Amino acid sequence: LRGVVRDFHGKPNQEVAKGDLLITLDRTELESQVAVARQGLAVAAADLRRAVQKSFNDLESKTQLEVLKARAQEKQLAVQRAESMLAWTQIRANGSGIAVFADASSWIGRPVAIGEKILEIARPEDAELQIWLAVADAISLETGSDVQMFLNTDPADPLDATLTQTSFESEARADQAAAFRLKATF
């Protein structure tokens, strides 16, 4: 859905549960579309009622009934579509996890395009360790090998992981150094 971000609910890296409200898009345009569609439905329903009443005495009104029924059904579908689009202005979490985004205030009032990524729900249990092994330090590692990650914040308490993927060829990192990409799960 294209729209403009009106409200951002929650903070970066906050835990969310499935169904939690995350973002509200501006509803003004869609609310007016719903009102116009409902008015169109009311007019079509009134035309149909009038034709039904006249059809008892007027043959021409009887022939118009099917056309007016189809028009009323079309207007009803337009109302349903507009209401469903309005419901999409409230973006909810499709699963539990951590809401990952940079800064909510940078999104407020900003237009978003269809498919544009605003935030991501990260599941901590799906966390993965990416290792860049410099070409000069390359050693033979088999998938399934045990690895340890030493954090700068707590070097005395390493995190254990299992190697799940090794690259066959080296690739250029962001700093243009050639390295092999390895992945491990905790």
C-alpha cells in the first residue's frame, strides 16, 4: 500500500508479539474513498428499490432490474475494497520477535512506496554469525565444526556456535579486502 507514515508505535529493538500494531499510515485519502463508495452504494440501492416498486406496473422498469442489481453489487464490492484498503493502513506484526529499525522520527510524514521495507521483525532464535576469514588466514574448515565468537564487550565469555556454511571463493568485503564468507548458528 502506498501512503504516508502517520504514527510509528514502539521503539527500535523492542520486543513485539504477533498482531501488535507497529505503524499507522495516513488514512485521510482512503477514508474519503470509503465515504464516496458508500454514497455510491446508497444511490444504487435507492435506484434498485425504486425500480422494484415501479416494476409491478411498469414493464420498462422490470427490464432495468437486472442492470440495477448488477450496479448495486458493483458498488457493494467497491465499498468492500475501499474498507479493506483502509484496514491496511494499520500495519501489524506478522510474528513475534524484535522490531528492527533505525529511527521512528525519520519515517513520520514520509511517503512510502509499495513493497518498501520500513522495519523488520527479527527472531532471536534465528540469529546467525557471519565470519569473514581473510585470504591470508585461510584454513580448512568443515561444516559442523565448533567455533567461538569473542565479543569486545565480554571477551572472557565467548559464544559457542556451529559452522553451517563456508564459501568456495573469496569475495571483496566492504573495505575491499578479499575474504571467505563463513556462517555459523548459535
